[in-house]
Amino acid sequence: MQYLFVSDLHLDATSPKANDAFMRFLGRQARAAGALYVLGDLFETWIGDDDPDPVRDTVCRGLAACVAAGTAVFVMHGNRDFLYGPAFERRTGCHVLPDPAVVTLFGRRILLCHGDLLCTADHAYQELRSTVREPAFRTRLAALSVAERQWLADTARAGSRAHTASTAADILDVEPSAVIAAFEATDTREMVHGHTHRPATHEHLVQGKVATRHVLDVWHDHGGFLALDDAGWRRERLDF
């Protein structure tokens, strides 16, 4: 038995190699796992559960087939795809996880999150995140047409790229104090997250004990996943 973790795939029509690699991953490695955890930004955008985009529909069908084959799939909201709802769960068979969430696997309590909540030095982003996650904001978005929502998503993507380009790298990364606070608040000593696009494994000292933080890979030039089995953690790269 093993459990797999991915994030930041950013799938859409402009990433055919990543799309194909993820579909292969769903049909191979994921089907041999007990569960797959997708920790945010599976799609570059998700404009609502009625999203008719053919590429995103193909991915949803792939997720449904993976679930039907026996793998439990859990999907977490990211900063690009925070509009998943009950219809998405019905469409794919996936379960939407809260962010953050704590799971127990092989007797280990593990904190899962997308990672953006840990980037507390990026005040402008945190303000925007608070706004778009409000139920009232989501209700207003849902009342718009598909075309209007897609236009807003495209505009937000452009704004995000501009913000990233003009903001210092250390501000875009996680804040160590926020990481420590998250470990302490959840009484965990292992964490998995994405968002920063800086795959690595870090160790932190939390209340006199070592805590380990695994940052997931971004699917740009290649893919990658983190696996946990009874022997421990391992990283695997997926070439496109």
C-alpha cells in the first residue's frame, strides 16, 4: 500500500504534455495506490462545476476512472481552482479536502495544505485570498455566465503573473514562523504542501523536536509526485 501526493499541475489547453503525463499517471501509478492527494492547482483555472472546457472534462473523466478502479482521490482547493463544489465531487468521484487537513497514514499524523496560507509575508496576496474565498464572493461568481467567469479567470491569471514578476522571491515563499505555527496548532511533525514551486524537503525545530516539511513539484518541464509507504517517503520524477 502506498499514498501519492501531487500539486501545481496547472492543467489546461496550453499544457498538452502535462495533460498527457497526468492521464498516464492516473492510469498507472495512481491506480496502484491506496489514495491520491491533489493538493491544489490541479487546473490552471476552474471557473465552476459547470465548466464545459474539453481539456478539463477529459481530466475529470480520468479522475472518475481512477476512482472507479479503486483508488480514493482527494482534491484540495488551490489559488487557481478554488471553486470546486459538490457537483465536481459527483462528476469525478473525488472528495474535496479542506485546507488545511490532517490525515493519519501508517500511524503518522501529516498536515496537508496547498501552501499559500503559509506565505504570510505576501500581504497583497493574503488579502486577495481572503476576498475570493468568501461565500458571498463565490455566490456572485456563480451568477455570472461561463464566458464572464472565464474572462475574469484569464484576467486574474495575468494579474498573478505580474504580481509574481514584481515581488521579491523571499516574499513569495513560505514564512518560517507560519510553518512553525501550523505545526504547533495541529500537533503534527510532518507536512506536505505545494504552491511555491520549490520542491524540496526541509527540517524545522518545533518545540524541541524535528518536524519535516515536504514541498511538492510543479508540473512545468516535467512532473513529479511524492509517495509514502511503510518504508517512508520517496520522490519520483515524471518526464514529459
